[in-house]
Amino acid sequence: MNWDDVRVFLAVARSGQILGASRRLELNHATVSRRIAALEQALKAKLFRRLTTGSELTPAGERFLSVAERMEADMIAARAEITGEGDDISGTVRIGAPDGFGVTFLAPRLGALTAQHRDLTIQLVPVPRSFSLSRREADIAITVERPLEGRLVAAKLVDYSLRLYASRGYAAAHGLPRDAAELGQHRLVGYVPDLVISPSLDYAAEFSPSWNAGFGISSALGQVEAVRSGAGIGILHAFIARMHDELVPVSAIPPIRRAYWLVYHESVRPMRRVQLVAAFIGKAVERERALFI
């Protein structure tokens, strides 16, 4: 079995398209198709169904995917063992993170790591979306739930609080609710429910069963800016809200708690640059744990 054919198989499986895999591998479409055909012939099994929308793994392809990923992990480990004796760390590590944590916490701190390791490139993608680690959309993901499926390594970073805030101007003009029942008398700023990436982030009902936001924003930082402008009362990350003196908490209604997890795929565990970045993030959070609670 040719490892290059297996590498091509993984690219097609992760992108779901021969064209997407060819772009990622910088090979032409015909070469990728030929490599897949050679692998299927060697295995005597059909690995993909060709669809109008792309390529879908067959049951045999699903079974071979786990084998191919183990082979990939072994190759990464071997490469790291052979070339990883020196102190230099190089290459690219992509981090996918929720925008609040990514922009507010990680972005101001990761520069210290790239300054220390000049051949290391970090790509921070702080958007309100989920990332597929198995498809290599990110090397490290910061999630709000511990993953329960897949060959993933997960470590809890920190608990964080969410609570209701208003601007000082809004509070002076309209007052603050004395309990959850009074929230209905106020303008509310919230998220866009059908764009929530995780059930644990659909938390408005924990503040009020009848929560009805007149202004929805699918970004944690966008919600902060709207509340700062006086648009209404919103559910904000406490570690972000504390940075803005013009925001005041709605003290009568208690906060809720969530957690951040650091996750990466088992196959990249041997990569020194991934371990370096993961350790840096973990230590940065630990040093400033008091920010989050």
C-alpha cells in the first residue's frame, strides 16, 4: 500500500470533494482520482461514492478512515521523533475559537509566543462557528462542550460566567429589573437562536423563560457593543464586560456558568508545535483564571 495514496484518501475524505482535495494537496484533479483508484484496487474495495455534490465515504471507506488516521498519526510521530531533537519550533498552527474568547483573550496574548518562536506561524480564527478537527479545519479548537465522539484529546481550560448587563446610560434612563419577571419590560439584546453552534449556548431561558430579544446578534462581541451603546440589556461574558466601565451588572438576577475546553485531534498529538501552542494557552488561562469567574 502506497502512503501517498493513503494521504490523498485522507484529503478527499476530509474535504468531501476530489476538487477540494486536489487544491489542498496542490495536485491536479486527474492525479487525485488516479490515486484513489489505485488505493481502491490495492484494497479491493470501493471507498467513495461519487455524487453530484462531491464524494461520500462508503461503509468500507468509513472503516478504512480510522486505519488511515492511525497510519497518519504514526507518520507524524515518526517525523517528530526524527526531526524534533532541536529547540526550534516551526510550521503553522491554526486555532479555532469562539469570537469572545479568541479576540478578547487569545489575540492579545499569542503574539508573545510568535515573538519567542520566529518560525512559528499562528492562525487564529475567532468566529462564532464550530470546527472539524478530523477534517483539519483547525489544529486546535476552543469549544464550549467536551466532545464525546471521535479520536479527540480534550482538556478543560476554565469555567466562565455569563450574566445580564446594561449600559450606565440605559440603567439611568430605564432602571434595572428587580427579578426575571421584569425583564419583559425592558429592551433585550441577544443572540440569533438558529445560528447557535452548541445547545449549551442557547441559554436565554435560564435567565427568563419568556426571553424575547428585540435585537439579535450572532457574535458575542457584537452583543457587547450593542449593550454598551444603550440598545438594551444583554447576556454577556463577565470577563469581557468587566473591561468596560460603562457596563453595569443586573445584580438581582444571578449569573450562569459555562466552560471552555481545549481540543485537538489525536493524530496531531506528536506535533511539537501543536503541543507548544496548547501548553501556552493552558498556562495563559491558568495565570489569569480570576478573570473568568
